Amino acid sequence: MAEQYTVEVAYALPHQQSLLTLSVLPGSTVLQVIEQSGILQQYPDIDLSQQKIGVWSRPVKPDEQVKDGDRIEIYRPLIADPKDLRRRRAEKAKEEGRADKVTGGRKQEH
């Protein structure tokens, strides 16, 4: 019997997560495993030409071969720019007096 690897495919929406476990042949690529998992049929909104994929939080290319125990993750697109969100929080803190208006840091109590 041919050796098999056990891998997982993960995808999460804000209120729903899927973690599928599969047995695949050594030499299988990330894309092959995703297609074999059936997750693309379960979530037709997944667009692998636009969405990034990774293995254990490390970005990978679709043609990278999987290893035994890998967890393939399909990432959703960002809905907001993290830098923009931090900037807005800092501005709000300055307006509310929780941050120094010049440095942006915490106000020093004297």
C-alpha cells in the first residue's frame, strides 16, 4: 500500500469555520489538496486567483508540495487596511485626550 500523508485544509468566515482532514499521496501540491478537499464546492466564493494561501501561517505558492501533518489555510481578503485602522484609533485617542497631541504617545501624568 502506498504511503499517505495526513493534511488539513482550513477556511474561516466570521461565524463559520471549516477544518477538513484528508489523506493524500506524497508529492501532492497545495492546490491539488485544496481541490481534493471539496472546500471549493462548499465555499464557492473562494477565489484562489485572488486569495492567499499558506501552510501553518507561512505563505506558500499553489504548486508547493505538502508534507505530512501540514495545515493548508485559505485566507480571506482584508476588509480594512490595518495601518489605516491604527491611524484612526490614534486620532480618536488624541481627540479624546487619551494621547499626547504632539507625540501621539500616552499622556504623562505629572
